[in-house]
Amino acid sequence: MNTTTQSIRIVSIMWGSYLPAFLAAAEESPHVELAIFSQKEIENNAECLEHFWARAADADAILFYWTTDGFWEEVSARIDELASSPAIITTSFDPANWGRNATVDISVCARAYAYLAEGGQENYRRLLEFVAHQVNPEVPVQDPVPLPWQGFLHPPDQKVYDSVEEYRKAHPSVHDHTVGLLFSRHTFTNSDASLERDLIAALEAQGIDVLPVFSHGTPDKEVGALGPIETARRFFKRPDGSVRIDALINLQFFFLGREACGDISETGVAPQTVAFFKELNVPVFKPVISYGKSIREWEEDPQGLIAEVSFGIAMPEFEGNIEPIILACSRKLTEPRSDTVFEIRETIAERVGHIAERIARWVRLSSKPPAERKVVFVFHKNECAGLEANVGGAAGLDSGESVVRIMRQMQAAGYRVEGIPDSGEALMQTILERKAIAEFRWTTVDEIVAKGGHLALLDNETYQEWFAGLPEKARTGLVDAWGDPPGREMNGVPPSMVLDGKLVITGLNFGNVNVIMQPKRGCAGSRCDGQVCKILHDPDIPPPHQYIATYMYMDRVFGADVMIHVGTHGNLEWMPGKGAGLSAACWPDIATGHMPHLYIYNADNPAEGVVAKRRSYATLVDHMQAVMSTADTYGGLEELEDLLEEYHRAKDLDPARAHQLEHLIREAIGRHHLEDEVKERDSSTFEELVERCHEIISSVKNSQTRIGMHVFGQVPEGEERAETINTILRFDTRNDLNARRLVFDLWGEDIFAALKAPGGRGKSGKTYSRLLYEADRQAEAMIAGLIEGDNSAGVSETIFESARNGPLQTRFECFAGLVRDIDQRITDSREIDALLNAMDGGHVPAGPSGYLSRGRYDILPTGRNFYNVDPTRIPTRAAWRVGVRLAEALLKRYLDEEGRYPESVGMVWLASDIMRADGEQIGQILHLLGARPKWRANGQVDGFEILPIEDLGRPRVDVNIRVSGITRDCFPDAVTYVDQVVQAVALLDEPLEENFIRKHMVQQAAKEGMSLEDKKQFRKLSYRIFCAQPGVYKAGVNLAVYASAWKTEGDLSDIYVFWNGYAYGGG
């Protein structure tokens, strides 16, 4: 037994972020000798793990902070190997893990968690002494010190202020603009606010006041934690509802909102945060912190960031955060007693200064009068394509007309825009006439200047000054590729866009607006051949001097307050540099400079759009796709279709006429050169030939074609709107409201037979090919009527009667509601308004992306900053395969150890499974149940199938799942999906020894006096997914500990079940 004069040897495994505060706490205690290990380091370093066990062998006490990682199972398996008998205290954020492998009463573990929950160095000292007390009762014990759950904190000042007024007394406002800084309470309690301190200093150096606020990650009414959104609302908004801040920097770890998301496809992944950001209407920045790389490792890694992309970049995009600029990495330190390596955040000073200057440019937009703002529009060009024929390419967007209309609305809003062309065509014609483009083939730099296509001739002295400010790596790359500034002839390649020693900056000026073409990326001169096309030989080649000079000119000379790239997509975001977490030497970062960057982008291209967001700091303002229309036959196909219809009518009634038509059909095929499409074989019968012709015609008539190009800010009206909605609803929208299928059902026809055999005939006697065509026309007419508010307009009497009185009435009413919803979404697509709001320093809300023609009406309204995620594709095929392997490994281990299969498995299902692993755990759960997902061709999950028990080769395992509050609220579709699989398995009529879910339901029913034949009782017995009640995110046990409202372990168990006994799923 130790005495109070001897230190109690405590060995601990903790999250690495706790270690500095724990070490400092141990230094303050005369009763404790601490060896503490970072879980991350010990999990990934076998030598460190063995060192832990060596220290544990001599320990008086062991303190574990248990997580859900599989690593802990390995620790658990070796606990019994310890020769000594230390006091083992196990705590966890999940009370279900309290007491795992502990040698003390669970009440001790519960109280240990109370110290951790409050946090802070003082509470960690008291925790260590509480642990020491379990070994030596003479060590004094103190209760946890309550710490604020939210408040103002100005590092390094550790004083917390409860109101803006109190904070401003200590830190008066001295600047015209204010930025809110929202960071984690964990940063405050662990005294790790060096990054926040550096960021505040950098912003203040830019003339910006900062309101630094911390909050707990989730709301908790019982302890007074407001959570991030309510904290931000309280401190960043005034009582009258006005907003105190001009921008927000979000340093919270996860989503700010935690309320239920509802239907993801309708409302997005993070609707509460999206709504709050719209309420603030200020740009929200989300810098990146690497917790796995040192600054040097990040600098040397050509990819920049990899592991951080999911949580640090992709997840924040769901909320509408922008500009993922890396600000800090991890600095590794060694704890001398345990020799374990842990990490603290280390600021990247240059990056902090960079984002501070970018934020300063953003916030000044809100106070700068529109008449004084300067804007540059950037048109794109294809590499190595005929430039004159390729001005302003934008993947489905009429870029010229769009910019003209934007400039008109800017002028109406007070911007100084002069000489606006009459049309987009006139704008493009002016660009070509003045040669306001880069030299290419027949266009020389002399001609560009002679015809007035230049905005400036940049002297080399000015550019040399800019060039000298670039990082050495960038300067070296430029000189090696293109020579010393402003460029020189190298190996027969002339300097790019240089006239009389000056760099030519091309474009057109319209007052305070410049319109430019994106500069040449990888070649020089007016020739176009393999010698001058350097990018052909070196895809990673830096851009020419003139490329960088053009962007720098817009930033530093023209003084652009906003840069707007027009259309999908340019080459800025694809320039050499890191994939994510760019450095000052990455070319997209260099070119973008400090200009706020808006990017007009097609909502159908998420994969590339997010690259622009992550590599050129673009805030996307997405636009609708061009109107799609059903194709029709014409010419030869139209004649062939008419002949086929005549043949079908004559075949039974007039054989002689049918025989004559047979010859006419063959002649039409030959006359219109359709032999290759028909592919008639010598052995083919004429009926087979007819069927093949119908397939060809049906294929054409079922295809869709784009009508022109989209004009930014213009929504389809009249017939085009009905066509657009019909295009959307031709696709399977997952709710059985396919427009054409509904028409077929109202007709009493079989659409699946029609799609399978277009040459067949329906009940009406018409060919299915004709019926498919007419169904599209009928659907458009029906949609047009619904838009106008008349359910019967455009609907034949027979159909209307079926819809109004028949069994399809409810489905028709749902269809009508969906049509009106999509119609309103189109009306709400105010794209130019969204752009102008962003130019005022406002927020562009987040939204999903995808193809309207694939039923993705949730991308409407456009004018949003889209993200790249589709929960309907979870689990992916690859994740499913991993999940199968995980399940098989679990079963094999249990079978090896126990000699039988487990009857039930408990799981904790976190949101990271979906966000980071594409649903691997879902795959694991389904395989344990003996089911597998079904996918559509496009990768969307389309239900599931139950594997026959013979194919499974083992019993179906009962799975009980405790989902996290985030999983429950942000991915309800996934929760419902898993529940549907559970219900399907529970309904199977199989021997109980082969279906453990059903076995346990039968046993429970017998115990409770219930019946599986009763639907309500069956549903109650079959629930397998549990969490806390809606709006609650804790397990409840901690509250009992805080209040000392328990006496026995059974009391805590009862509280846990009470709090977490809320079942989730359908029914």
C-alpha cells in the first residue's frame, strides 16, 4: 500500500489532444506519477503498445478512455496477462463501455467520466487524484469544477465572458468590420488555443475585429450547453435579429446542427446548419487542420491532404462552408515518462495570413458601395482547340448572354457598368473583332494590340516585383519552363504574350467591369504544333508568366473586388499543385490571390465543381441544366414509323395490303440507309425485322435532346417548363411517381411490357412504341394543366375519371403535389439574385448536385453552392464487399473461440461509417442478417434481397444497433433502410435455429405474453435500432452521476435503458 508521501503510478491511454493538459495536471499533483499514451500512437505503433504493457505491469492504477475502435478489443484481451493487480478504471463517451475490464465499481468509472466531461487542466488533476484515491484512500478527493459550456474567450486570456457587452468592455471594438470565430469548447478546456490566437492577430492586422466564441459540439439542456447554432445565434446576432458579424470562421469539428434531417433527398444532409447560415447571410469559412501530418510532411506531400478530406473538407461543404485553406498541422512531441508520441496543433503562419487577407477582402464587400466595386468576368477556353471558335465554352451555358444579363442587373443595382452589349452574341463578336484573346494560330500578339484587344501592357519592372514575391519553388519552376520574366524564347518556343518586353493583358472593359478570356495555359506564340505545346510533353508544367500576370493584374492593378469564372469549367482549378490543402507555391492559390472567387457552375457536374471549391477557393453559384425535350422521328424514320403502323392495322384485316406494305417497309429501310441499324440477317423473319424497326424508333423517341443552352438567371416557362418537369419525372424518382408509368397505369396498360417489346400491341390495339410516345405527350399535357392549377386540364376524360375516382386517386394526388413542388422550385431558382447577394458579401446556401434528367429535382432551386454527396448510393458496392469481409471475420473469430455462431451482435453505428467508409458497417450488418443491397445501373441503392439460408450456409444473426444522434438525425434514410432489412428477416418462415431474430422474438413473445400474429406486437418485438429520444444526444447516465441520483449499478443500467430505449425505423 502506497502512503501519501509516495506517488501513485498511473498509466493511461487517452486521446492525444488531452495529453498536454493531463501532463501539466500531473506536474501540479504531489500524489501522482503519470505515464500517458496517445491512443492514436499506441494503435499504430507496435513498439509503443509493448512499452505501454511494460509500464502497465508496474502500475498502481490504469485509466482507460475507451472508444469504439477495434483496437480496444486487443487491449481487453491482454488485461488478464498483467502480473500485478492494478486498479483499472475504464470510462468512455458511451456509458455502455463504462467499467469494461475495470477492477473497481462502475460508480468509480462513472465519476471519472464526470471529470473528463467538464474538462480542463484543474479537473484532470482532480481526476488523477481521484484515481490515486482508489489505490490509497489517504489521497484527497475533490469534486469536478464546473466550467462554462459556451462563451467569449480571447486567447491567451483564459477569462470567459457571458455576453457581448462584457467581452467588449475588456476588448473594445476598434475596426469597422467584425468577424465571428466559432471554435470548440474542447479547445478551451485543453488550453490549446494557439491557432485561434494567431488567427485573431492576423485578422486584427487586417483591420478586422473578432468575436471569438466557443461552444460544446451538441446542445444539452440539462447542463446548459446551447450547442453551436444557438450559441452563434445568441452571440453573433442582436436582440432585434440583425447580424453583428460580416463573416464567420467555423472551427467546430463536426456539423453545427444536430436536429433530424428528414428526407435527405429533399432537405439535404445538414438542413439546420444550412438554414442558419442563410439566416446569417454572411460568408462562412472553414479552414482545415491536419491532425495527422506535420508542417514538413504537408509541405513535402504532393497531394497535400488525404485523410483530412472527408471530415475536414467534404463534410463542411454539406453545410455551405467555403475556402478550405489549411491553417495548422500537427507537431509531434514526446512524453518523457512513457516515451509516447502525441501531437499538438502548430500554426502555418503564412497560411493564416493568407486566409486573413482573403476574409478581409470578402467582408469589405458588404460596406463598399456597388458603384465603387470592381468585377472581373473570366471566360474559359479549351486547351489546343481553335480559339476563335471556342470563346466562352461553358458546358451547356450560354456564357455570353448570361454575362450580358448579369451586367444589366448589376447596372440596375448601382454598379458602374458602361457600354453593355445588346446581346451575348454581340459581346462575343466584340471579343473576336478586337482580338481580346490570347495569341493563337492566326492571331498574333501584334494584331491583338493593334485591334484594341488589350486591357494593359504590363511593364516588366512591375511584374518582376510581383514575381519576386512568389515562393522560391514557384519562381524556379516558371523560369525553368518559360525563362526569366517576362519570358524568353527557349528551344524554338517564343515567349508567351510579350510585346516590346511587356506582357499583354487582354480583355474588354465596361467601366468597373472587365471581361477577359482565361490566359493560355501550356503553350506560347501564334503557332500550334508539338514544339510550342509544352503541356503536351509536361502536363505538370507551370503556366506561362502571362497567365500569372493576368490574374495578378486583376487583383493588384485593376483591383477586382470579385472574380467570377463563367461556366463549367476552366483550367485554373486544374493547375499544378497539391490536391487539397494547397500551399503558397501551388498555382491555383497563386493565381486566385486574395480575390473573392465566385464560379458559375452547372449543377450536373459535382465531381469537378468540388475541385474548383477546394483548389481555387471558389464559391459556386450553380445553374440549371438546359431544357430537355423528348426526341421525335423525322424524315426516313417518320416514314418508316407510318408504314409500320399501317402494316399492323392491315396484318389481320387485309393480308394482301400487309404483303404490299412488307415490300414498302423493306424499300424504306434501303432508301434511308437503315440497313446497319436494322441488322437484318438472312434467317430473320419479317416479324423479327418489324420488331427491330420498332426498337430503333422507340429508342429514338425515348431519348432526350437538349434545347439550346441555359441562360443564367432564366427559368423555363410555359411549354418548356412542362417539358422540364416531365423530363424529371420520366426518371424513377424512388416514390413510384414516374410520369409515364402513371399514365400507362391510368390507361390500364403495361409499361414494362411496352419497354420490353416496343413492337407489341397494347389493349388499345396501338403498338407499344406509339403508346410510349403518346404517354409522354399526355404526361406533358397533364403537367401543364397541374401547373396552371387545373387537375383535369390536358387530361383525357378516361384518364381523369381514373385519376379522380379510381384506385390510383391517391397516387395521382401525390403526383400532382410533386409537380407543383418542382414548379415552385423552378420559380425559386433566382440565379442572378444569388450571385448579386454573394457580390454584396452574402452567403450562397449549400445544395445537392446531379442531373435533372435523372430525377434529381432536389437540386432545385439552383443558385446554390453545391456539394458532392448522394446518400442514395450508400452503401457502395465496394463498401458492401468490405462489410461482408468484416462480418465474416467477426463470425470466424467467434466460431473459433466459442465453437458456435453468435446468436446476437451489438453494434454502435456512427455517422463516420457513411461519411468516410461509404457504408461498410451497413454492409456488415446486412451480411450478418443474411441480406444484400440491390443497385441500379447508376449506383443508387434500390432496395435489398434476402439471401436463401442454403446459400448463406449459416444462421441469420440477430443484430442490435445503438445509432449515434448524428447518424439518426442526418442519415434517417439509412436507418430506415437497415430497419426494413431487419423486418424482412423477422418475417421469414424459417426454423428458429436458422433465424436468431425470429427465435428471440418468439422467446420474448412467450415471456411477455405477446403474439407475433398481432402486427403492433410484432413491430414492438422486432425493433433493433435504438438511440436517445429525438433532440437528445447523450445517454443520460452522466446526468445521474452529476446529480448523484443513483445508488447501485442497476440504477445506472435502468437510466441507460430508459434514455436509450427509443426505437427507430418504420412502422
